[in-house]
Amino acid sequence: MHELEKSAITPAPANQTAATGFKRTLGLSTTILIVIGTIIGSGIFMKPALMAKELGSPLLQLSVWVVAGLISLAGALSNAEAAAMFPETGGQYVFFKKMYGDGFAFLYGWAAFTVINTGGVASLAYVSSLYTNYFVHLPNFSQQVEQSVIFHIPLIGDIHPLENIGVKALTVFLVVFFTFVNYRSLQFGSTLQNIFTTLKIAAITLLISGIFFSGHGSIVNITTQSPNMPQGFALMGGYVAALGAAFWGYEGWNYITYVAGEVKNPQKNIPKGLFIGVAVVITIYCSVYLAYAYVMPIGTMAASHFVASDAASIVWGVIGGSLIALLIILSTTGTTHSNILTMARVTYAMSGESKWFANAGRLQARYKTPGNALWINCIWTIILIVSGSFDILTSMLVFVSWFFYGSSALGVIILRMKMKGAPRPYKVWGYPYVTFLFVGFTAFFLAVTLYTDISNYLQGKTTLVNSLLGAVITGLGIPVYYLSRKRL
């Protein structure tokens, strides 16, 4: 029998302590909360203004949240089939080894380490710190000092490490603090995550109900488009750009697979957790957006820098803006924590393929956590924080992560052919149509995003080709793999 099929046919008992030393302590409710907690971060609070500028239509913008959510759900369900077959710590890294081999899996692990996971943590923590600045003025250098240090990357653009130094300093503190929490205990970390997510859902529910029952809005706002709404090809490009922004809002649905080796009964709980979690997030996002649109005409939304705070201010005045700022801090801080909790497991898993990452594969002897991987990720995240900004990091990681999302769904098709006789505790609904649709859309999205980014850069509309920067950093993983590969 094929070795891969053999390993899939005889999985470890559902609640047995993993051979690696990880313990299965996460139940279904925690699994669902981790899925929700890792997804709901800053996207629904930070991106609606950008989307309003691109589309000029509230109903089109609502459709973007629905379409992006359903596409993300299709990817999640495809991932769930592989997760149920291989419920091991490391998530997509483990899947890619089975689908494409060690080299491609390492490239994903490298991208997760350098761009996707650490970039996600950096951007989320950055938003949390940015909104803290709403209450406490964080110190900054003068503009002259900020502009005194500029790094230019050919074909990519300029990076200003000294900009917003106060916000960046607080961002670094958050990352270090939550790394320490998860270094000490997975159980405490997951409990803290449950608290963050529960509070987040409760606060968002109050926001939605408070706006709709305030009497300050109008249904007309939801159905009235901007007179400057783009047409034709410009509208199509704007829709794709808006999808990219919405995808940032849904980013993180796959993170639960990173801790699959620590989930009880993973063959059932991971697919259930993904389906329920993503479905809940779609419902929340559409409700929150409708609440914004109810009190803010599309033109007002497009001009807003803090959409959620501005919407709450219309209803509750200055106090409302402050409460929403607190909600955003709570949301992004909680998601920062959940991402740190899960992401180090990929770096841990890739340690077996690279002598440069060998130390990341050691569990902390006392706490049974991937301590070295957590601190290695922490250090790189700090480098990204200092060098980047929210928009750079989110655009970069969305492009790269969606390349691997598409590869993961395609890999499900490959496994169906390569491992026909292997047990599949969960089979993706609507196969192969759902999976093919997801793969096809991913290819279209990546091509249009790259074309749009390069065009905007050449026209002087942007100073960075964010998607190209992510692709370049990811591509560096190829020589790293061959130079650092362990000799067996």
C-alpha cells in the first residue's frame, strides 16, 4: 500500500497525546471561537471606506462581503477535507507535503513565516495601536526625522522605518506580550482567546442593534449609489480591488488547521468549526456593513478615515466614537493574540526540512509549547512592524496567502486522484464544482491584482507594488530551501 495512504488510514486516536508532545485539549466550542477570533480583526472596521471609493454603490459593496465570504467558505471547506485526513499540527504545511512534496511545503512554510502569518500579526497589532492613539497621544519623530531614513527597493518602492514610531513601539509590545503568554501555556492562551472572541461578538452585536434601533439612519442610504460610481472596466477593476479588501477581512479562516494536532476529535471538529465559524463571520460582516450604510451615505463613507467610529458618532456622539475605538482595539488585540497562538505551529512543522529552522522544532520542555518557533516568529514580526505599514502588509499578505489557498484547493483534487482508497472523514460539499470554482476564481483574482498593482505603480498612484513585494519575499524561499535543506 502507498505510504501516504497507509498513514492516512491509521490516524492516531482522536484525543490521544500526539507523538510530537502536543496535547489535544481544544474542543468544538473553542475551535469555533478560534476560527471566528482569527478572522474578525480589523477588516470590517478599516476597509469599508476604501471599498466605497472603489465601487460607489452600497448594494455592490454588500455583495462584495457576501461573495468574498462564500468564496472563503468554499476554500475553508476544501481545506477541511485535507485537515480531516491529516489532523496534525502545522495545517497547510502538512497538507502540502502530501499534495506536492517537501519543496512546495517548505515554500509555503517560508511564505507563512515571512509574509502571511507574521505580516497578519504585524498589521493587526498595528491597527490596535493606531486606535489606541485615539485615546493616548503616542510620540512621533518630526517629519524631517521620519524622512531622513528611507530604503528604496527597485521595482517595489520606498519604505520609511521611522514613520509612526510611537504606534510601532506599542505594536511591538503587544506582539512580545502575547508571544510570552502563548509560550507559557496553550490552555491559558486558548482561554484568553475565548474571552476575547466572546467579548468581541457581544460588542459587535450591541453596535449593530444600537445603530439600527437608533432612528438616526435611513434605508434610502443603503439603496442610493454615488453619482461618481465607476462604469465598465473601471467598475470591474474596482470590484476586484474591493474583493481584495474584503478578503483581508476574511483572512485567517485556515489558522485552525495549524493547531489540528491539539484539537479533540479533529476529523469532526475541524470541518464543523470551519463551516460554523465562517458562516457566523459572513453574517456578522454583512450586518455590520448594513449598519454603517444605514447611517452613512456612500459618499460620506468613502471620505471617512474611521468608518466604524464615524458611524457610531452619528448615533451616540463623541462617546459613540470612543466606544467603537475601544471595540476595534478589543477586536484587533484579540485577533493578534489568536494568530500568534496558531501561526508558530507552521514554523515548528517546517523545522524538519531546514537546518536553518531546526531550533524551531523544539518544544518547550516545561510548558509543551513550540517556544522557539514563537520567539523566532516574534522577532521577524517586529522587523515587519518597523519596516511596513497596515496597507502594505495587508495587500502583500492577501496576495501571497491566496496563491496558497488556491494551491491547497487544487491539492484536494490531486489527493482524490493520488489517494483514492484513503479514508476521508469529511468530503467537501459540492465536489468537484465548488473546488474548481475556488481554484478558478483564485487564478483570476491573483492575475487582476498583480496587473492592477503594477499599473498603479507605473502611473504613480502608489509608491509600492505590494503584491510583487510579497511574491519576491516568497520566491526567496526557493534558494533558502536548497541552501538550508537538511542532509539525511
